[in-house]
Amino acid sequence: ATSPRSIPAARAVPYNMAAATALVQYVVLRGDLARPPRSWPLGAVVAQGCHAALAAVHGYREHPDTGAYLEQGGAMRTVVLEAPDENSLLDLAKILKEKGVDHRVWMENPEGIATCLALRPYPKNQVQPHLRNFKLLK
């Protein structure tokens, strides 16, 4: 094992910088789907997040960050956030598109409603500012 002291100073990365540049996939699920009047089953809501995350990874599979993220295996980091409703999810999608942030919106069919949004894996510090108004999904 290599200790921090044995790493040359030019290669050492401070912990807070490493955390900021760590690859993360953000998934933003609509919280209202699990509450009345919709009250979708938990499994159905989780499936929406899975669909969106896979669509984003597949859609951006050629991007180097996506490959590096998948290579992490069990160390992959995914953050699941909550959008209050469909309008807030679609507003986020519009902002991300304007900022050039790669993502996919998952549409539930045949209803044609947006249920979830997932970004391709990104260094945390590149995309977190766009998501700071969303809380962790509870």
C-alpha cells in the first residue's frame, strides 16, 4: 500500500479536491409520484430512476467520464435527488440543456409524462451548482 507520504508532491491530490472531482451520476426523481394523489408503488418509482440512469449511461457511453465511472465497479457514486413535480423536472432539463450538461429525461409511456432525469457521470464540481436547489430523495 502506498502512503500519502510516499506519493511525490506533484502527484498528491488533497482530499477535498479529489472529492470535488470525483465522478458522480446524478438522478433526479419526481417526489410527487410516490405521494397522493398519484401514490405510485415504490418499485415503480425506483424503476423510473433506473430507466433514466441507464438511458443516460447508454446515450453517453462513448464519453470518457462514462467509461471511467463504469470502471469503478462497486465504487460508483450515484446521488438521487427529488424534484417536487413534473414542471420543476422539465425546468431543470431546460437549464441543463442551456448549460450544455449531458442528460436524459425519462418519459413514462403511454402517459407521456416526464418522471425522472439523469445526468451522464460527471466530476461532481462541474454539475453540482446546477442541482443545489434539489434535496436528497426521501
